[in-house]
Amino acid sequence: MRVVFMGTPDFAVGTLETLIAAGHEVAAVVTQPDKPKGRGKSLMPTPVKEVALAHQIPVFQPKKVRDPEFVETLRTIAPDVIVVAAFGQIISKEILDMPRYGCINVHASLLPAYRGAAPIQWAVINGDKESGVTIMRMSEGLDTGDMIDKVVVPLEEKETGGSLFDKLSKAGAALCTEVLVKLENGTAVFEKQPEQSTTAYASMIDKKMGKINWERPAKEIEQLIRGLNPWPSAYTSVNGKNLKLWTASVVHEAGNGVPGEILEAGKEGLLVKTGDGLLLIQELQLEGKKRMDTAAFLRGYTVDKGCILGE
């Protein structure tokens, strides 16, 4: 098939590479404009752009794909299908209707669950037992198009946003190539989605979400820590310094103290009182320091029992 691929972050890279390896003619790649990064604010290419350039595929980076000039550019490329994976822009109906096989999207949830920008992190934060990828034919609504195929991916007990990201990227890439075969040979089955999502909208993740409310149950806090790992990370403060939390376990005991209070500080970790149960912090990172296990942290930093995190 003659394919135009639209994608931007690491999640989309696997799908692009798999399309290339499967022998599809990737006629063009459309990705977000380069953004300044680092202290020098140098313009950095998107992960998808890097792969495209390595394979000598033409790259387009319009500020808005719906601009008439770019729409005409797409029309001259004449794709059979447009494959979209975490692109980051709204695609107009004019583009959706352009290819013979339409625009298909690699969405990292089992639709109609988790429509929105951050389905991967929210699946972990909410304590789901499984997630997956849905390939759908895109419509004008947000993640509301007809579903074509799905793959279920179970979540491990200590699944993080980062580890699930990798699993779903790989699963989505493989499923996408299967769907293209079905589209081409006419065996694809389209299932209409219900109007309402089966879960809350998977809103975009931001740094403020990572601030821990110690009044919440230990289980919810532990899931938040895993869901926001590696970005933007869950955090609190100790003695007025920012403290990122990377790994923790729920301890099903009551404990005496107030939420956020450190009840024990030893080689096993920091045992913290929450609104329901205790949380054992096993890996953390003090501002200006490296990420480390709690035992190593305590060898260089004194934390007294009774100290209250977040104050």
C-alpha cells in the first residue's frame, strides 16, 4: 500500500518501522514541528522524523495539517491510506476522506475506554488489570471512529506508565500491519462505537498531577507513582526539598500517625502513613540528586521518624 504516516513521539516509532519492514510504500511522514530543547534551546527533531530521515522518507512538519496548502500537498501524494499514531493534531474531514481506505488510528486503549490524550498513564493510575490497542477508522469525533481490530495487553502487578507504553507500542505496530492487509483484501470488519466512553476521558497528563495527597489511600498513591513513571513523576517534599517517588509498595496495616508521617526509616524504605494504609517508599530522588534506593538515600540524608512529608 501507498502510505502516509502521521506520528510524533516514541510511541509511534514502532508502527512506522513495522510498516517499512512489511514492505509498504511509505510515501511521506507527517510529524509535529521541531521543538527547542535543553539549555541551548536547540531545535530537536521528533523521534518519528529521525526514523523517516534514516530511511530517506520525505518529511512534512506543518503547524496545522488542515491548512489548505498542506491539504493540496497531501492530495498530490495520493496515499491509499493514512496511518496515524500519536500525531498530536486534529485532522480535518477533508483529509479523513482523502485516501481510498481512509485514515486509521493506532489508539492505546481498548476503545471505547479511555478516549483522549493519555490512555496509557490513566490505565495504570486507575489500577486496571488490562489495557490494549484499538485500530479504528478515524472520524471527526475524538477517538469515536469505527473499530476495526483490538489486541489485549495484561498489566503486570508493578506495571509503570513507561513499561506499558513500550508494550502497547509494540502491540500496536504489529496489529496495524494486520489491519492493512484486511483493508486491502476486503476482510476488515468495522464495529461502530457507542456514543459514550466506558471510562472517564483520558485527559492530558501534566506535572501538577504528580503532587501526592497523603490523605488518599496507599493503593491510589502507589498506582499514581507507577502511572507517572517515568514522566512527569509523582512527588512530595521532605524538609522543604522536592522529593520524587519512583517505587513504592502498599502495606496493609493501619499504623498510628497523621497522613504523610514517616513511621519508620530504615533499609527497607520509608514507611509512610496515608489516608488508608501505609506506603513503603523504596526508590526516590531528592532534588539535585540521582535516583536511588531508599537505603542508599538514608546513608547520606537524615530523615527522622515523625517527619511529615509534603509540609
